[in-house]
Amino acid sequence: MTRAKTKLDLIVPLKYYVTQQSRMGDRHAYGARSRFLTKAVMACMDEVAYGEPDKAETPRPGAAVDVAGRLRGMWA
């Protein structure tokens, strides 16, 4: 971690899938944060979850959503 100049992203997987299971198997183990990421260290970081919706983009219940437009926007 000493080589990061301005920004460092630490990625923690939610699940680890078990090998040697059936093709449609869903056996998995949940990943844990590293023991080196203590509460003091975590206080210096911003925790962000992948796929976390922005408050401005969250549609109100019952509102029409342009799904095709959003999908095109993801790859534009």
C-alpha cells in the first residue's frame, strides 16, 4: 500500500465460490475483511459498495424507468 500516490482502492469480495461442484451449484463461503483493517484504519477510509444507487438516480415508486436508455448509458 505504500506505492499509492493519490488514490487506493481496496476490494473485498462478498463470496468465494467452492470449486468442484455441479454446474448450477451455489455453494459458497462469505469473504471476510482482512485482520489488518482495524477500526482505526477503517476510520480513515470511505466505504463504498458496488452497485450502490445514487440518491439522485433512485426513481420514486411507481415511476416509469427507461431501462434501455440506462443500459446504453452504462456502455457509452
